Amino acid sequence: MLHDPNRIYIFDTTLRDGEQVPGCQLTTSEKVEIALRLEALGVDVIEAGFPISSPGDFESVVALSKAVKEPVICALTRANTKDIDAAVESLKYAKRPRIHTGIGSSDMHIKYKFNSTREDILQRGVDAVKYAKRFVEDIEFYAEDAGRADIEFLAQMVEAVIAAGATVVNIPDTNGYCLPDQYGAKIKFLMDNVKNIDQAIISVHCHNDLGLATANTIAGIQNGARQAECTINGIGERAGNTSLEEVAMVLKTHQTLNKYTNINSRHFYEISGMVSRMMRMPVQPNKAIVGKNAFAHSSGIHQDGVLKHRENYEIINPEDVGIDSSEIILTARSGRHALKHHLERLDYVIDKINLDDVYERFLVVADSKKEIKDDDLLALMSGEGSER
Ligand code: KIV
Ligand code: ZN
């Protein structure tokens, strides 16, 4: 991989961590369709699945390995030889294969998940990296639950797995526990204290249990992480993973961060809809970037402002994320400016209309409806038809 410190690699895990959402399982052909869109979107790595988990997941990794040309294809394993063997086998057609292996790093996981000790866990992590490295050059190690891990032990683990051959080290906030400054400080500590840190890329992988996944990911990037792990629409177990479109648009909008990705954001709306449909998981209307209301204005003050100059109330150009234009929604909170805008769009000549009078009648109708559509406006204007 290139080593431009400002280039942020986007690792998409929609098809692995994202697909762990109950009821959202995809067929292999659906996964291939999404992977090809992810390739067009410009992601650097596609996590294709967890091959040992089921024959279907194994097949999906094989199919994606054959279908995708540019991005790295990654397969997840636990830190054991059986998982790694399955991953190696599933990746045999990949042009750029990566194995993503790892183990718990917090005392909570070490004690209550593995009933083990720090020393044993560290050794198992190192052994897994060394074993995987016999078959595949590009090895990513995940220190599961790093968000709650002791920082000195985490640093020791990161140093050991890099020495064992890890090319990327993932620092997951598996339970979405950290505050942005805590997570950022964790990444900074590793950047400052792990002796061989320049031999690997640090990756951030955040969960959204407290609604902080995007903020934590950005904090990690600001402190030296160069890979961000995300999903389309932020889908994932429980409250989900970091949303890919949010991270990419934060970096694009805040040029002062001086970080860039290879993402072509104009594909966002389309791929968001595709993932939502295939997974039968609706996107919440107020979801940043791709929600139905992300560029919809309904209050009079905002509508007036946005009609005077779009940037009064929009920090992103909707075309940049694949939406034709923002929407001015007519409701009982709308003002005359928005009503005039829609009447003109419907070809009414405003000079020939008593706008104040129409607005009074509009408010009466709007108070009894959630939203005024074109049909309602046409009915409202029927007595004034000659003006069209
Ligand atoms: O959240 C997590 O810790 C993970 C790892 C398996 C990478 O998804
Ligand atoms: Zn995860």
C-alpha cells in the first residue's frame, strides 16, 4: 500500500459485520452485486465474510474473490488454524487477498470470554498472525474490544503482532463504549509508544452503541489511523457500525483535516438504496447524508433561507451524494416563499395571483394534512386556473 499519511483507506464491512444484523442475510449473488457497487464507489478493502462460519459465507468469499478486481478482498477469522485454513482456501482466487485475524484484548474478554491470561492471549494472537502469514502476505490483526482494553497491554499486543508480520492493526471499539477524546487518545498512545508502528497501518473500527461511531472514527483518523472500517448506512449488529458515507463526507467537508479518500461520493444515494432494499432494512429518514430528509427543508425560515442561497442551510451539495436537488416540503410551517416556489414550478404566474390570499387558504388545508403535495396545490388553485 502507498504511504501517504493523508490518504485514508476505506475498509467496507457491509458484507461481514453489516450482514450480521438479524434478518438481513444476503444471497451470494446479492453480495456480488453490492461488492461491484462498492468497487465502483472506490472502497479500498471489501470484507467479504467469515468463511468458517457457514458454507454459504465461504462461497460468498470465493465468488467475491472472482468478481472483484481492484479492492483488496478480506476474510475474517478467529485466532486459530482451522479458521485461517478456511479463509486461505476461500481467498484463493482473490487478486489482492487479506486475512483479518484476531482475538480479544480487554481484560473483560480475556477473563470472561476466553477464561485465559494476557500472556496466553497475546501468544495466540502472535501465532495466528505468523500462521496466516505463511499463506497470505497482507494480514490484518484485530484486537477485539480494544475500546475497553488496558492501554499498556494493547500497545504490547500491537507491537507483538506487527513484529509477527501484521500489515494492518485494527483497534475496534467493539461495544461502542469510548468517547471521541478517549478513542483518539488511545490511537495517539499507540502511534507514540509502539516502536514498530511505522511498519503497519492502524485501522479504526467503531460501533454505534452510544451514537458515537462516526465521531470516534474521525477522532482516530485525527490521531494517526489511516484505515477506517465502515458499512453502508451504518448497518451492523445492535446499533450498527460506523457509516461509510458519514466518514467520507466529514473528510470531504472538512478540508482543514487534510485527509482524503478514494471514494466517489456521487454513488452514495444509489448504493444506500440498494443495500437497504436487499437487506430489507429501511434507512431512517433523518439519517445523515442518505436519509430521505437529509436535504429536505420544511420550516418557513429554513425554506426562505435555502431559496435565497442554498448554502444558508446546506453544508453539502446534494448532487455530491447522488441526490438531484434538495426538497422544499410544503407543510403548515412553510412560508410564502416556499409556496411561491412550488406555484412557479407548476407554471403559475405569480404576478397574476393574490399570493396572500392563496397563502391563507393554503394554511387552512395544510393544518389538516402532514404534507401538501402537487395535487393539493392544483385543487387549491382550481379557482384561479386562468393564471396558469
Ligand atoms: O467489532 C469488532 O471487534 C469486530 C472484529 C471482529 C473486527 O467486528
Ligand atoms: Zn465490529
